[in-house]
Amino acid sequence: MRNITRSDQRGHADHGWLQSYHSFSFADYYDPHKMGVSVLRVINDDRIMPGSGFGAHPHRDMEIITYMLDGQIEHRDSMGNRSVLKAGEVQVMSAGSGVMHSEYNPSQEQPLHLLQIWILPDRNGYPPRYQQRDFGHRHGLSLIVANDDAAALPIRQDVRIYKIALEQGSLTLPQRSQRRYYLHLAQGEASIDGEPLQGGDAVEFYSEQALTLQTNAGVEALLFELPPHSGVTPG
């Protein structure tokens, strides 16, 4: 099975200081056919204007990943963390039993561009935790988030997230049996087995023969490896 969603099929929210494109139903954007894939619930493609951001607000029982594409963002939370993330850095915050946090563009000149991703945990009620890491500008395929690999940021779910960065050439996408996959093109242009893709496009697939991503113009993407079904155990 393979399903392609084009960038212009996403939801869009124009808040002036924030331009947000929603891959799945979120806030005022609702589409009963776009409620997520497996345990993946949110991919918001956000551009935040200089000197703007999200004030302190609560989360609980959600794995929240921030993937920086351009600019910087200042993070503060009720666990006492205060940090600035820049392009190439990734943050994983397990909201668990409850956390407050804020996100702010500290630059007075440069907009920032990021992906905010929400994934359901394998059970509710975990203690909150926070980690971030600079993965730099690696090329090819890099594992950046996983529940079973110390080289990646940890997540409380049976999920792997890979970063794909190619200037040109091709890459065979990894696949394992009994898994679902979601490829989100963050920036650039590419094709998958000859089907053209551009920034904001996404491909959901499983039970496929080997798929090849190819680009001549450069591409940055995230590949989500997900369990076949969603499900959360109460805490």
C-alpha cells in the first residue's frame, strides 16, 4: 500500500506571527480522514516570525519532537530546562504526567522554520523528561529518535525516526516487516520510484517492495517507522 499526500492538501492556519501547515487534524483544522498514522498524531510545519512564539502552555501524555530546519528557538519548561535550538538540532520532550513549556523565536530579524511532531507514548503517566541533541548536517540516512538505540534520542514508544539529507543521488528506504512507514519531505525536491515530490509532500506505505528516493536538487526529509496499530496502555 502506498498513499501520497501533497503539500497543498494540508491544513493551514495563518496567525500573522505564525504560518502553520498541518499534515493531520489539529486545533481548528479537522479532517476525519487525516487523524494520524499509527501512533503519529501531529506534524506541524511552522514558520514563526522574529520576536514571536508560543507562551507557556501545558501538555501531557505525548512525545513531542521539535525538528529545527532554519533559525533558532528558545525553549523553557516547568522541569527547569532552558535551551536554544538551532538548525540541525532535535528535541524530544516526554510530557508524561504533565509539563508546561514555552517556545520563542529570540531573533529580532530572522524567521524560524521547524517541524513539531506529536507521537502517542506506549502508556500514560510517565514522569516528564527532556533531551536534545545536535545531529549537525549529516548526509544520507541517520537514525535520530528511537526507543532501542543509544545513538538516538530516546522516545517512549516503539518508533524510529530517520533523517534523510541528500544533495543528489538515491537512497533505498529501510523497511521491516509488520511496520508502517511515513515519509515527510521537509525541504527540496525528489522522487520516489519515479513519482515527483516536493517540500511538504508525504508518502505513507507498508508491505512494499524496496522503495528508492532520488533527488537531483537536494532534499531533507524525515522517515517514521511505526507500529502497525496505535494503542496506549493507561498509566
